[in-house]
Amino acid sequence: MPEVMAALRMSRSRVYDLIRSGALPSFTEGRSRRIPVESLRSYIHSKLQEAA
């Protein structure tokens, strides 16, 4: 989670909001929430497309 927060420059609660809304796909491994690199890339790409 800290790496995703840093990459997106967003707060922890905002990242969890994105996960809950389905905008940022993730999975749970044990007690940890994991966000695949490809999910992060897809989210950033979609935001860039919206801005263009």
C-alpha cells in the first residue's frame, strides 16, 4: 500500500476508496491487500485517457 500511495501521491483512504469502487483492482493475501503492478498501470492509463 505505501508504494501505491507514493506512486499515485494519494492518501491511504483515497487509495482504499478506489479499491472499494473497483477503479483499482486488488486482492487479499492473508491479511495484506495487494495491488498488482498491471492494475496500477491500467488505472494511470485510464486517467491519462480521460485527461486527453
